[in-house]
Amino acid sequence: MSRDPLQLVLPGFEQELADWRGRYQAQIGEDPVVRNRSGIEIRPLYTPDDWTGNRYLEDLGFPGKPPFTRGVYPTMHRGRRWSQRQLIGLGTPEDYNARVKCLLDSGGSAISLIPCNSVFRGVDCDEVSSSLLGTCGTVVNTVSHMDACLDGVAIAEISTALNDPSPFTLFAFLLGIAKQRDIPWTRIAGTSNQSDYISHFVANHMFYRLSLPGSRRVLLDHIEFCQQQVPSWNAVSVVGQHMQQAGATPAQAMAFAICTAIQYADDCIARGMDAETVLRRFTFFFDISISFFEEVAKFRAGRRLWARIVRDRFGVNDPRAMRFRFHAQTSGVDLTRQQPANNIARITLQALAGIFGGLQSMHTDGYDEAISCPTIESAKIAMATQNILRDEAHLCDVIDPLGGSYYLETLTDQIEAEIEDLIKPIDAAGGMYNAVESGLVQGIIGQSALAFQERIESGRQKVVGVNCYKDDLEDVEPSPYRPDPIAMERLVADFLRHKEQRSKRGTRVTLDELARAASSKSENIFAAVVESAAAGATHGEIVACLRAELGFGDPLIVP
Amino acid sequence: MSASVAAPPARVLVTKIGLDGHDRGSRIVASYLRDAGMEVIYTPPWQSIDSVVNMAVQEDIEVIGLSSLATDHLVVPELMQRLRSAGLGEIGVIVGGIVPDSEHPMLLEAGVSNIFGPGATREEIIACVADLAANTRSVRGTDQESD
């Protein structure tokens, strides 16, 4: 922080700065402290007094080389646009298929699949109230459901993200259809987008299908299986998004995601896997809030810190293993039920922050997502938003275009320091697994959620249409998406017929083998999951079998 | 004690039924009610309708607050039916979260007292729960207050 060089390079700087400060204070009047969502105090002006660029090579460097602050690839979006990967999950497999094809025709370049909440709960479509089927995700319980979802979709050519928590039955179904279509598994590329069981336990989002220790083991089995048999598959996606949606600040979400990634890497190494090979396939998944500069800084800081952690904690120096590749999703928490069309503006800004943050893959929300799963109309607008940002706005011309901004670089440094501070108590607790088991992380996130809500209620955080600029007359709600109940009844009837008509013996033999592998403690169960699925076993049966062996997860409630 | 008997704190069950586990909203509302001095029984998500009815009996619940983000309100009418069959029709039930306008009538007709969507304030929710608790108590009679 020596001032002398600055005075030498910029004679008169100090005097001009003092002069501006005087004029600012004379004019501003009341000037309350401004803090961003991560609690960092934001000053009115940033100058070479805050960030000089004298650590350019150590802290920023060039795109495609550690510490990757300016991007993980040399060409970034100028060379390869981000994957336009909308989360899709609705209705029956046929409904899903129609939606996927429509979005691929409208600019999508990768796909994702969100299953129905019944799948997240670990049960089949015949075990829950039919009114809840397919409202927020697609009912996928068998290989044939997956086949219908991806009918006519070239699964060897496109990257597929499956929102598929442990024990990864959707992935098993995908491998099943690859086999049926004579596609070698080595050509299947994509991501297990919800493999991060820790984030599920933290954010309580969707499932407690297996116990915490059971989930830990199954994830390692999954990683190992993919390494050996499906090498282009990203078995780990660390989901900071869940934490932020549950209330974590941007810095907290990044910190907890990094702690989670450290935990998974430690676990893989403890099992005897090669750190470099494992880390090369790690990916991340984040939320993009509307706190624009903070989000850009969050991504840059996370990218830099992760590269340093891979080098310093794991002693891995291969740049490919230090790359912080991530998918990001515009934040649903920022969207409002009030005046829903305003959400299009919010989503655009969030997406812009993600693009400037250097993401590899993006989902933009539908403007009606504060009301329901997106309708086809809103899903098309969300895709068009990405198309406009990519093709019309000249955003891809320059790599890391905000890099070098005095403000953004200062903020990137500050958020990085904040993340490092947040990692310390997690390390002290013995790592993320222990910190989640004890409720430490959930407590921190709960406090942040409450504090944020209080800022909205007090009006300190303005939300247009919610606590200011309210307009009840204009407030017309779009119709929510609801699946066709007749199609859903037919799906359940077909499913019951499938269970009757399949080879009962074949299914039983493979499920017995799965139970045996699970009870063996040391055997990798994943091959048996794939075999069971191929033999016609259903999602619910596979989960039930593993629950019996590995235990059922009880949610941990932190007051 | 004194002649002006202070009402005992409302006994509220804050819970989620159905398939979804997003609990940010229910946790915040539970904190609000607790801070307002109410007795809050908070559960993890994914309660079965049976377990909600059982808890309502065992915990002497006066108001049930159900949180729904991802369409779980669609099974609330079934819960209302079961509460009535269990002789608990006096319990006030409110739903908070994401309930599209077009589905409000279905819930209100099933006996839900109030629906709080995005933008509902802490004060509105607390006032409503206090009223419903007072109502439940008056239906049940005042014999429990005699000590």
C-alpha cells in the first residue's frame, strides 16, 4: 500500500483526490453507509488509491492461465459462447421432449432435466398424490421414461445436465438409453447437476433420500464409476446456488461452495483417487443475484481463490485441474410475484452479471417463475434474453470487459478476503461435512436469510412492486403452468403396466445384487444401480433398496 | 393473577406437507411468530397429512401455518378434510408462499382462513395468527385458563 510509487507516476494525485473528497462532502448531504449483500462497505469512488494494478500478474494474469481471474479459457466468450442451458422440467416425458425440442430450436445449445419433486423425494409416480405430479419437474421413473424424454435428441452430440441427486438414477437411465441406442458411454458428456448432497442438506431443498454418510459414499462411488466408464461426465457439480437461494450472501455462497468442493476432493483423495484427475472434472453451479458488481466480483474472486486452493491445499499444479468452470442461474429469489413482467428486466441484469463474471453455461429464469414452473411463452422469452445478450449487445467482443475497473478489482479483492475468512471456521469445524452435520452452516445461512428479509420489510432494500412503486391495478398474474391431469393419469397407468410386464425375476436379481453391493461397505454400488435400471427397476425401487442398506436421511432443523 | 387476564401465547404449528423442501419462507415466518411471543412448533418439510393431524392433537395446536413454494398447496384440501374428520375443524389454517390467484378459491372453499403471498408483511401475518388462535380458543371454551 505504499503511496510513493503512485505519487511518482501520478504527480498531483493526492491533492486532486483530497480536492474531490472536499467537493463530494460539501454536496452530498446525508451520506449513509452503503453495504452490499455480503456486508462489504461500498465507497462512493474508487481510484488508483484503492487498486493500482501493481500485482497484475499475480492477481489477474491472462485468461486461460492460473489464477484464471479473467477467465478459465484463453478465448472465453469471444471464442466459444456460453452454453445456453435452460433448466427444463415439467409434466410427462412427452411434455419434456416437446419443450426441449422447442428450446433447442430457439437457441439452446445444451440441455438439462429437472425431475418431478416425487423423484427428489425418492418415490415413484404411483406413490404420491397425482395432483403433485409433473407440476415442477418431469416424472422420470424408468429407462423408458428417459427414452421418451430424449426421443430424437442426439445424446452423443449434446451436453446433458441431470438434476439428479444421489443415487443418480437419472444418470443410470441415460446410460441405459445410450446402450439401447448403441452409443458408447465414452461419448456421453454432461453433468450430474445435483450431485452435491451437502448443499441439499444445507438448503433443505428437495430431498432426503439417503442418510448423510450414505450420500457421501454413493457420491464417491459415482465419481469413481464415471472416471472409469464415462470419462466425459462431470460427476461433481458443487451447488453454491442452493446456499444462496436459501439465504446465504453471495460471499457466503461462494465460500461454502468452495468448502464443499474441498470436502469432496479430500474424500476422493482419502479413497485413493488421484487428486489431479478428480479435480479436472469438478464443476460448480451458482446463483446470480441482481447485486450486479458484487456478483461479477464473486465469480472472479471464487475463480482466483479456487486456483490457489487447488495449488496450495492439494499440491496440484496442472492448470486443467485448477479451472473453476461453472454454470449459473439467474436468481429466483430476486423475482417478484408482483408486476411479473418486471422480472424480464431483472433477469437481463442478472444474466449480464453472469456473463461478465465469465460463466461457462447459463440458465435464465422465466419471468413467471415466482408463480410456477415456466410456461412455454415465458421459457421462450428467457431463451430470447440470452440470444439478445449474446448476439445483439456486443458483450462477447472483449474478455473480462470489467477487469481493471478500480471498483471491481477492489471488490474482487475484498470478496476474496471475505471468502477466506468464512472458510476458516469451516476448516476449524473439521471441514464442510462436519460443519453441516452440526448445523453450523445452516445457522449462518438462516441468519442471513432473516436479515435480508428484514431489510426488505424495513424498506432499506428496495424491491420495485413489493415495497415501492406498488400498483395493484397493473398486477395481473400470468396463468400458472399445470400439467394435463389426463396425460398424468395415463402415465401412472402405463407405469403400473410396466411393473407388471417386465421380467420380475430380472429386476429382483439386479436389485438383490445392488443390496449386496451396498451392504458390502467397500464395493462400488454404481454398476449395480445401472444394471438394475437397465433390467427395468424403477427409481423408487432403487432408492428404497439403498435406503434399506444405507439409511434414510433425516432433515436437520436449525432454529 | 390480575383481573385483566393476558391471553396465553398462541400455539402455532409451522410446517410443510407434500413433496417440496424449500424452507426459507417457513423458517422466516416461524421466527416472526416466535419473536411475537407465540409458541411455535416448527417441523422439517415433507410431513405427511397424518403426522400433521397427530401433531395438531398432541401439541394442542390452535393455528396451522402451511408453507408452499412448489404446488404443495394442491394437497391442502385433503388436509382440511382430515382435520375435520379428526374433530379439529376449529383449528385455523393459513397457507403462505406461492399460491396462484386462480387457486385461491379452491383453498378458501376447503376452509383455509387466509393465504399470504409474496409481499405479505410480518404484522399482517402475526395479527391473523393471533385472531385465529383467539377464535380457536373461544370455540374450545375457556376451561383450560382456569388455573
